[in-house]
Amino acid sequence: MQDVDAIFKATRMYVLCAFVLMLASVCLSYVAYAGDLAVSGLPWKISCVVMLICCIGPCAIYLKNRKNHRLALFGVSGLLGIFSSYYFFGILPYFYFFLFAPMLPLFKWSGLIFGGTLTAFWIFLIVRSVQHTINHSRFVAAAFRDRGEGILGYEVQRGMRIFEKHFVEPSPFPKPLAYVVLAIAPFSLVLPRILSKSFGTNGVLFVLAALSLPMSLWLIGALVRIYMVTVALPLRIERERNVRVVVEA
């Protein structure tokens, strides 16, 4: 079975990554929206709350889970740690830009609807693909090992390698659109001068928002996979088979 030190090391990594990324999120959101644009203090305040949740959450779960090693709780801890990456690379540069940056309502709502719809559609595709992998492949039988006494063991790294062998992930962005987005990057320094009146003073933030969307989709896809494989699936197995699913070495 996975020893306490290994779970502690994973928890420490989650907390450290969350702290670094969320601290950067707090600073950037303060400078951009409370400082330079002087439009709202909500972004950095929300970032502070998210940082506390992403740092304290894994620690609390570790204290609760260090004796029974339940996979579902370990998965929640991982979700909190990785969510900080999605927040920094997705929510902060894209959704905060369209929520808080000064611009015409048409641009604001168009950006939010486009990003929200694309994200929701991508989540739907990932959920469908993961469900197909779980229900129509040998992943469950190969990754979860019977340890006897009503316990199933799951080795995280080995299990995810098995999962990736059976899982086919669609491209997070259509290639033509991805090329258009990447082509914008070299012009990031001159865009503020050539964009419309609505975007003129926010050109660099607009470029960051556009460039962050593919990364945002990839990260939200990773979060969905982790949730379905390490949280939802073990809970379902425990309920259907009346066993305990634990993390093992």
C-alpha cells in the first residue's frame, strides 16, 4: 500500500505548485485590474480565496486520508492542486479579461459566451471519451488490483499510463484556428496601437486571453480526466462492489 511519506510528498507538491501559481495570480490580477486599469479589486480578492482553498484543501485531505489511503480523497487533493494551473492559465487571462477589462458590452459578452461555450463543449467531449474508455476497454480490469479483504488497489502512475494507452483525446483546438491564434503572438507589442477603440488600451491582455484559450482547454480536459478516473470511478466501484479502493505503491 502507498506509504504515508509518498502521499505526503504528493500533497506537498500539490500545495507548493498551488501556492506559487496562485500567488502569481494574486499579484498579476492586482496589477492588471486594481492597478493599471483601476476597474475592480475583485480579481485579486477572488484569487486570494482560491489560493487558500487550493493550499489548505490538500493539507486537510491528507490529515483525513493518511490512514485509510482512499483513492477518491487522494483524487480530490490532486484536483485542488491542478486547478491552480487552470486558474492561472485559463480563468485569469481569458475569463477575467472579458469580465473585468473595460470594453464594449458586445465584445464582453461575445468573448464570455464563446469561451464558455467552447469550454462546455470540450468538457462534454472529454467526458464522453473518458466514459467510453472506462466502459469499453480493459482499463478498469488492468489498473485496479484485488488485494483481498474487500480492498482494491490503484497505483496512480501505473494506472494513468494504462489509461492513456486506451484513451484517445481529440485536439483541444481545430488546427486552422490554432494557427491563427499563434500567428497573433509576434504582434503582441503593436496590437495596442492597431486594435479597435474598445481593445486599444488592453491589447496585451487581449493577446494573452487569445493565447491562453488552447492551454485552458487542455487543462480543463486534464481536470475532467483526473476527476472521472480518480474520484468518480473509485466511488462508483466502492458503491457497486462494496469494496474500498485505495492508493498503493
